[in-house]
Amino acid sequence: MVMPTWDQFMATVLRALADGETRSRRWLYDNVAAEAELTDEERARILKSGQPMYENRIGWATSHLTRIGGLDRPARGQYVITDVGRRLLAEHPDGITERDTFTAAENAGIRNAPPIPRTRARQTAARPALSTDHEAALDPVEQIEIGIARIHDEVSADLLTRLHEREPAFFEQAVLDLLMAMGYGGAEGTATRTQLSNDGGIDGVIDQDALGLSRVYVQAKRYALGASIGRPEIQAFVGALHGNAANQGVYLTTAGFSSGARDYAKGIATRVVLVDGQRLAALMIRYGVGVQVKRTVQIVEIDEDFFD
């Protein structure tokens, strides 16, 4: 069974309130989910914000119905069905669309209801937008999260391409900058890139304290994006660590790792962390290395305390 979309929850919300009693949002979450017969797995699905997905969708359905006059809010977090809501449910017992609510609001003369959205004249060819059906299946927060994920995917691919195009020294410094941004240099630590002609299999060293008592050794390999680094390369890196009397290191690459390489890294006493291209790009975005914030989006909601 597929979890109802936020607009598909609207009819269920109205049915739950059809007895005319005033109910809390928490009551709606529980009872609407029960009427929709959501499974434990569906109830356990969590958005990146930390909120259960079904609560988010029911919340959007409840808020939208309130905006178009289908519900009234007599007190903070309390909801009751209105005549507009009863008419909506009676006219669309099998499901209410967003357009149905706009029409109902217009017919009821509700002035502060949101206008009927215009259909887009065109879609951007370079970056296809979500289809109308897909947009209807997601609440606004989910649309934002999906949009951000798509942007990150594109930036990740561009990051790896650019890193692969630059000289080895640039890539080595970039990964050291990333590790420092992640906090591995400590308060007074330093990152040093070794000389290319005499690195002994080590491309960089991070001293995590001022005296260099704790060190992280780094190997940075600018391999082809579709390549797979095997066990021999990781064994060579481990040998270089032993040659420096080191017990921990990080191997970062624009490529990927074979299962043999990953199994070997997990099975040895020396602590070796493997960071493939996908994870490398994600970390660079997260810690702001090689990227800049183009726009910050703030999601707002009514401050109920202000209106108490």
C-alpha cells in the first residue's frame, strides 16, 4: 500500500472531524493514520527534518483545509469542521483535490484563501521540473527536500569532474582542506602536503595537535570517475602507514573501491577509512569546500505565541 499524498489525506481529515467535535492535531495524527490504515513501516518513515512523513502530510492537509475555510481553529492546535468542509466532503467523498478546495473557497467567498495556481507555461529543458502529478503527490517541504537533493546531485557530479580535471597537487590540497574543515586539525593542528617526488605513498599529514602527537595520514588519488580501486592499492597504502609508524589513515579518491578493497580495509588492525567519489563530493558540499551557498531558504510558520 502506498502512503496517501498530503492532498489525499484531506478527505480523511474531514471524515475524522465529521462528528463536529473539536480535536487536537495530535488526535488527528493518530486517528487519521488509523483510518488510512497506515502500516508500522509507513508510520516509521522519517523526513530529514526528523518529523514522521505521515504527520507532515496530515499537517499540511489540516493547514490547507484551515486556509480555505474547510476547518476552523477555535484554539491553538485545535480543529473543528466547518460548513465548507462538510460540503467538500459531501461533494467529493472519494477524494478531494487541491483544486476542489480552491473552488470551494471561492464559492464560499473566503477572501484570504490561496488563489488557484497558474499552470506553468513551460518547463526548463536543462533541468526538468517535477511533473504536475508528482508535485501533487508531495507536500511543499518534501518538494523542497527533493529539489535540494537534485541540486546536490548535480553539484556532486560537477565537483568530481572538476577535481579529476585538475593536477594531482590541487586534488591533494583540496582533500586536506576538506579534512581540516571537518575538524580533524583540532584547535591548533596543521595540514601538510608532502612533496610529490618523495611522498613514500603518503600525500598529506594532518597534525591534530600543536605538538604533532596525533597524526592522520592521507592518500589522495585522482582516478577516473568510473574506475574501481582494488585491494593492492589499499595494501600499498597500509604499507606506507607502517613505514611511518602510523596506525590510522584516510584514502580519498574521485573513483570507487572494489569489494575486495573494502573488505581488506575492514579486516586489518590499522584503521583505514576509504572515501569514494560519491562520499567525497557529499562531504565537500556539507562542509563548504569547493562550493558556495547561492541562496538560503527559510521555511516559516505562524508563531502561535504571538497571537495568543
